Amino acid sequence: MEISSFPFDDLSQFYPTPYPQIAANSPVDSSPLKKQRSESESVDFFLKNTDTAVTGVVTTAAQPKRGLKRSRNAGQSSAPAPASAVNRRMWVKDRSKDWWDKCSHPDYPDEEFKKSFRMSKATFNMLCEELDPLINKKDTMLRAAIPVRHRVAVCIWRLATGEPLREVSKRFGLGISTCHKLVLEVCTAIRNTLMARFLQWPDDTKLDAIKEEFKSKTGIPNVGGAIYTTHIPVIAPKANVGVYFNKRHTERNQKTSYTVTLQGMVDPSGIFTDVCIGWPGSFSDEHVLEKSALFKRASRGLMKDMWMVGNSSYPLMDWVLVPYSHQNLTWAQHAFNEKVGEIQKVAKDSFYRLKKRWGCLQKRTEVKLQELPIVLGACCVLHNICETRKDEIVDDPGNSFELFDDEVLSENVAKSSTAVQARDQIAHHLLHHGLGGNTFL
């Protein structure tokens, strides 16, 4: 996993050319950019992460002030009562946990559980067992610890529904601040424990299998994955608000929208093998790709003899294959675009399931911008777990969702003459070997 610590209050330090006006309005942060890279890791975080351990909070009632009482006779103040005579006690608000007790009962129907938590009971139990060593807490003299299953349920419900913390608090019988900390605690545990196992760059054996499966479906050789970028709504940040402004979403929704980006590469099953999280919503897909660990991997020569298939918002490069975007296409180019569209649909469908399963990605969240990468990373890991275990999303009329991510043509359509020739050869091969289909005829 690659995590970048970034000075949020001055984006112009890192991007002086695209955003010169920000430097005049934002305070200068002299802290250097810190980066940690790993060859085998496949997660790239733009936003600053927090690794602080989060624990529960005990709420106590405020003790009344004990002022001095004036004596009516002598006009002198009387001494306060001795400490041993003061009756002090811990006060904790009593909240109902009936709803969660019903859901956690062994007899609760699995179909209803899956509808609520977007995963089966078996997957939920597996998740609890994996996270138990990191989030299990001991009872104290003041109160009993929140059970692991209760902690995980709060997080999964919040991610699945995007329900406000106030409503989550009422549903699970916990304080609002406690629910917020539990979400971050469990998401951090997922990142630290499960990400390396369930979201990783494929090894050579797995990569060969991915190439073979894509070739058998489309006829295009050496395809190592499909790449796609989506936008996650956020509350307008206090610093550098301009770079998070999303013009296209604002025009479509008829209200001001701010977003961060989530770029992902998927295999033929729609499972993420690489993600790049958190770049501002004003960045184009091409710009996000250039800032990702995937691009750095290609710059080091680690993407040879491999294609990443993207839509027309990406440029054509030696390792990125995109459709023809000009007018008056030949039959061969039509055939090529048809097959590339099938590969790209795998990525788009995967992002559709990601956002439909985890409803918190569809709406503006209460999570701080700096903490958002932890939540988004956890959603991607949980997506892979559910996809691997074949946990399908239960159809629910209340969870209707439509994926909108406009494709904007790349400024530099083709960056490699070698790639242009290779694409033409693939298009010619598809047409003349009967692999291009006939929907364009």
C-alpha cells in the first residue's frame, strides 16, 4: 500500500502550474512531501492517513458546581461537605439495542441480514473472526466493552447505507461519537489486516490467467486489466476548495458538487487489483492516472507486454489501450471499439456494484477529508471479499442507483506512435479473423 502525506493547505506547492491562483490565497506549508513506496503493493492513497488507534468513550454526567452557602446569621460562608459525604456516581445514557439484538440472533433470516448489511451472515462472521485480534476490547470497572460483532456491525451498516451517524446511534444503542470512532477503527483494521490479502497486484501466474481469460472473451491479447475512474461526493473542504469542485457533476445535479476520485483496475471477475484514492475532483482521468502508483510502475518498466484497457478519457500509451475516438471509423476500428467496450464494461459494472453495495459512496459523507482514504480503501477491500465469496447484492427498491461518470476526451489522445501501430494491428486481426462481431454492420 502506498500512502502519501500531503500538505492540504497548499496544493500549489505540488501543482504550481495548473493552479497558480491558489498560492495567493492559501498559507504556505513548509513541510516536505513524504512518500512511502512498495513494489508489491497495489493501493495508492493521495490523502493523508491516520493510524491512530480508536477506542470507545465513556460518557459521564457533569457534576453540579458546589458553591459556598452564605449563613443567614453570621453572614459567613459555610464549609463544603467532606469528600466522603459526597455521593458521586458514573452516569451513562441508557440506549436501546433491541434492533441489533434482533439482527444478531441466530434465527434471523440470512436474506434479511444480507439486505441490511450487503453481505451474508457467513461473510460477516468471517470478517469478525479476522478483525477480532485488532478491535477486541476488555471490560473495565466503568462499563462492559462493546462486543466485536457489535463493532463490526456498526461499521458495515454505516458503509452499506450511508445513514447519518445520529440515526446509526439510535439503531445500535451507542453514542454518536462512539459510532464515528467505531467506523474508523474497523476500517483501519480492515486496511491493516485484510488489504494485503484481498487487494493486491497479481503475481505472474495470476496475471497470465487474467490475460488468457480476457483473450478468450474478446480476442485481444495481453490484457492485464480494465481501468476506470469514478467520483465520490464530499463536503466542501475549507482549504483549496476550488480543486475539489466538480463542474460536470454540478451541471448535471443543478447544485454545487465537490468530489474526490477513485481510480481502480479490475480483473475479468470485477475484483480490484489496484486502486488510487483521493485526488481532487477537478482532475481529469488522465491527470489522476499520471499521479498514480500504477503510472509509476509503468515508468519503471514493470508493465511491458501488457495492456490496461480504458475508455476515451485516457490517452493511448504503450501500456494503455483505448478505443478510437475520431469520426468516420473503418469496419476494423468499429470491431476494435466493440471489443474494447466489452472489457471496459467489466470495470464499469464492478464500480456500479461497489457503489450500490456501499451506499456511503453515493452521497456526501460526514467523514473528514483526511480520513476518507481509510473508508474508501475499506470499501474496496470489502467489495473484493464479497465478490470472491459470491455474495450478490439483494435487489431492493430503496437502493436504486445509477452510475454517472462522464467520459471527457483525453487532451493528448495518442502519446505513442508504437501504440498507434499496435492498436491498428489488433483491430485488423479482430476483423479478419471474425472476432469483431457484427453489431456495427
